[in-house]
Amino acid sequence: MNSPVAIDLGDSFCRVGLYKPHDGRVRIVPDFEGYSYCCYSIPSYVAFVNNARLVGTTARMQSVQEPHQTISRMKSLLGKRYFEVEEELSNITYQVTTDIGDSGRPLINGQFYAEEIVAVLVNKMREVITHTAKQSVKDVVITVPACFKDAQRQATLDAAEIAGVRVAAMLNETTAAAFVYAFSAKEEPLNVLFYDFGGGHVAVTVASISKSEVRILGSAGSQKVSGNGITDRFTASVAEIIVKEYNQDPFLNMKTYNLLRLICERGKRDLSSNLESELIIRGVLPDIPIRVVITRAHFEDMCQDLFKTAMEPIDEAIQLAGLNIDDINDVVILGGSARIPKVDLLLREKFHKRQINKRLHSEETVVYGAALYAAQFAKALPKSVSVYDITNHTIAIEQPHRVVSPMIPRNTPIPFSFRRTFSTMPDNDQSHLTVRLYEGDRAKTTDNTFLGSFDITELRPAFGDIHEAMVDFEIDKNGILKATLVLDLRWHQVKHVDIKKTCLPADYKYAACREFARSLSGDAHMRRLFEHRRYLEFFAYVLRTATGAKALDLQEQEVQCLLHESKASLGWLRSNPKAQLDETDAKIMSVQNTVTSSLRCTIEELVYHALHFTNPEGDIKYFPVDSEKP
């Protein structure tokens, strides 16, 4: 049997991989446009343009042209209610409202729930595997942040179901990294701390790892500080400089803001390897580019409170593991923001000047580990590593006066089952009772996260006027809570309990699944054709922009080749508006082959330097092929 496909659904980028049993290696599969940022990453962007659905790089490019129709950072909305995300909406260019009804779920552009947008990303990963690796996809292993709560995990499952795939397992991102670590570990277990600073969260996990076992000891994290949050702060600070020096506010125009944010995101990455970054912003002033120089010291000063907050889960995770900081044998970083020099410095100071382990690829290790785990699930690995995970949040029950009573403590090994008897109150209705569940460690319901509720009507007499019911609770391997009503112990009669959570209702999810399947059958070919034409267009502008990238050290004949292929590609697109998919793919391959044979660098290097080290005249100036003026 084929191993399930591994999907890393990142807040900034997605990655997809699979284990190849014939050579015993994991292949991280690129999209046909997936050369961004020197790893096979697909931007977590979805755009809706001219009745077409764009995903990945083409959608990210579209964010400058159509900011209101381009959706990103949807993981920050997944499994949450509107009031939980309201503070974050100031940095989102599309419209988010609350749906009509009592669920309070955020609604994107008045049409979609976050699960439906994430389903588009999951389907994109499936298309990448199907198109590039020539393998059908039915089962997947999806990774999620360790700090994800029950509703966010259930929403991830719902998104996969809408996309038409089955989740064989859901794996915490830090657990996936620990799984990779085990394959080079020794017999003697080590206490390893994984520090994951991703686009949408920071998470810390402490694990005991040997070559045959991964045992999670403690985990902590938050979505209140993230790589996106740092980019937002960077963007706001640069905008303040522009307002002060040029009396122009980029935040007044969403297109300008989106462009500025993309430039600041690149500048943030640039500052990880340089002491200063020159940002060149077009569109704020007519015909005049604005140049802003940000030093690394200035960047660290503007974000110092965020960096400090990002360190807080470390002590919490170590304490939950029952260890102290000197018991940690190794520290491994994950996520793009973990490579920021200030973060590296704070980590080394935290661990008494110890060198931080950077041997694992900070952005690809998670999907690599998920692919290995998927292969083990399919019994395709030559060796087996046992994984013992934990629940990251306390499950509690509401008591009178809006206080909660812990039922399943945080750090409980999963899967886990627990039986509890509920009784009615003497002065209350004896025909039914309602159980309300919360996640969190605080005493009051208002300080915790509402998980869901369920009603029990099958009550049996206990004593006097009191009635009771027995309920079995289970936290499954995916970290999701389920409940079963025990009707008769002697005859093992049980009944499934439907916990009314804050996720999609069953009828809506069923309709969403049908609509998604219908949309795929109707426009999959046209959507792919549109995406491939957009990619050829994008690649043509990359070729032109790369001619000014000093890091490439291009010779004159190489520059002329790039300019010729860029012009020829754009001309072909305009002359062949009705070209079919195979013709478009043939043109893409022809251009790439010509460029590859004519240059001393690879296409990956070409695209990388064009996107990150553009010429002094500014960023890639992008015009749609169908516009009046190219």
C-alpha cells in the first residue's frame, strides 16, 4: 500500500512530502512554481479572481493587485470564534465578519469559513502530489501546532474532509520533528527541547528521545506571538517612518499596504544575514520610489517585547516536563522566525551560552517527520519508533457559579479514556442535565476556552430524587475529545454523545463537501490552465528582474538570454490566449530548459535572488498579461 501523504499546513507556507520505499528516502515535492525561499514551499495564499481560484505563488502575487480577494493567514482563524480573532483583523486585508446565528464563527468575505479555505490548500497539496509525483492521494498525515486546541484540531479534520481526503493521523509539529530526531538518536535517551517559532505561533516541546522511542514530556505555546506578528510590527514601524518623512500613510490603501508588507517580510529575512536592509517601496509617491534603511539593531529594538514574549513558553514547557534547564541535553529550532539572530541570542543566553542545534532544516523538518510517520503508519519503514504524545490543555467541567473543575489534566498521555458519573441537583429538573466543557487551567469559565456542551436525557435513579448518568470520555490520538454515554454496564450498552462544539455543523459540512467536489469536477482543468499561464507570466518577470541581481554575477550573454526569454514568454502569452494546458506546460519547460542550459546557476538560485536581492530600482514590477499596458 502507498504511505499516506504528509502535509505541513503552515500559516505562511505549506509543504507536502512522501516516503519512497524503493530508496528509503523522503521526497518533499515541489509545485511547478515551488522554487520560493530555497525550499519547496507553497505560500499559504488563496485568491479568487475572474471566477478562478488561485493557490500558492500565483495567489500571493495577486495579493498586491487584489488584496480584498486574496486570503492568507487563515490558520489564525481556524477553529476560533469571532471575538477571539477580532484584535488580529487590523492586519488582514480581506473582510472578516461574524456569521448569522449563535455560533459566532468568523466568516471570510461573507462567503467562506476558514475550514473551506484551508480545504483549498489541502487540495492544492493533493494536486501537487498527483501532478508531480504521479500518485493518487486518499490518506494524509497533517501536522498542526502543538498549542492547537480541540476546536482547531477538529476544524483541521473538517477541512481535510471537505477537500475529500482522510486524515490517517494528526501530528503535532514538534512531535514530527522529534520523530526525525529519533532516527539519528542513540540507545540512551536524551532530553531534547524543540523550539518552534513559526508564522502563526510559538510552541515549545520537551521530549525524551532514544532510537526506538519518542516520549513527549511537556509542551507549551501561544498564537499571540508569531512570525506574522513580527512582520506586522516591522511593517507598522516602516509605515510610521514613511508618514513622518513623506506625510503619506501606506495603511490608507490596501494595495500599497500589501506591497509594503511583502517588502518588509523580505527585509526581515534579509536582516537575518545582513546588518542592514534597504527597503524600496513604490506606489506611495507617484513615480518616486521611497528608500528606507532599517538596521538589525533598529529591528531588534522595535520587536524586543515580542522576542521576550516568545521566550516565555520555554520555562513553562520545562516545568511541565518535571525538569530544570540543566536537564536539557539538546535544543533544536524549527520555523523561519527561529533563525532570527536575536532569537538565537536569547536562546543561547537562556541555555547558558549553549550552541543551538541547527542541523535539522528549520522549515522542512516537520513535513519530513510527518512523511516518516506516515510511512511507519503504512508499515513501510525498516525500523519502528514508538511515539507517546500528551494533551496540551486541561479539560474541565463547568460547576455552579461559573467555576470549572479539572477533569483531564494537561500533560496527560494520549490516547486517554476516563469515566465520570454526573448527577442532577436536588432542586433542578430531574429529566435531563447539561454538561459544559472548557479548555484551560484557570478557575473561572470566562478565563478558559469553551470547548462544547452536551445534554443527557437517559438518566437513571440514584437515591432520593437524584438521577445520574455515566459518561466515558476519550481523547483520541489526534488530541480530540469524544464522549460516550454508558447505558448498561452489565450488557455494555453505550450511546454516542454528540458534543456540540464550535466547529462546523454536520449539515453545513456535508453541503460544503458536495460543493467542493462539484467545483473540482467542473473547473479543475481550467483552473490549472489559468495557474500555469500565471506562472509563466510570473517567471518571465522574474527573468527580467534577475538581470539586476548582483549576487548572481551574470555575464553579458546571460543577461541577454534572460531578457530575450522574458520578452518571448510574454509575447507568447499574448499571441496564444487560447493555448491549452499541454501547450502551456511545453512552453514553460522550453523556457526553463533554455535558461538552465545558458546559465551557470540553477533556476532555484535565479528565482531566489530575483525575489530577495532585486536591483536598486526596486521590487519585481508585475503587470497582468491581459492589462492594456504591459
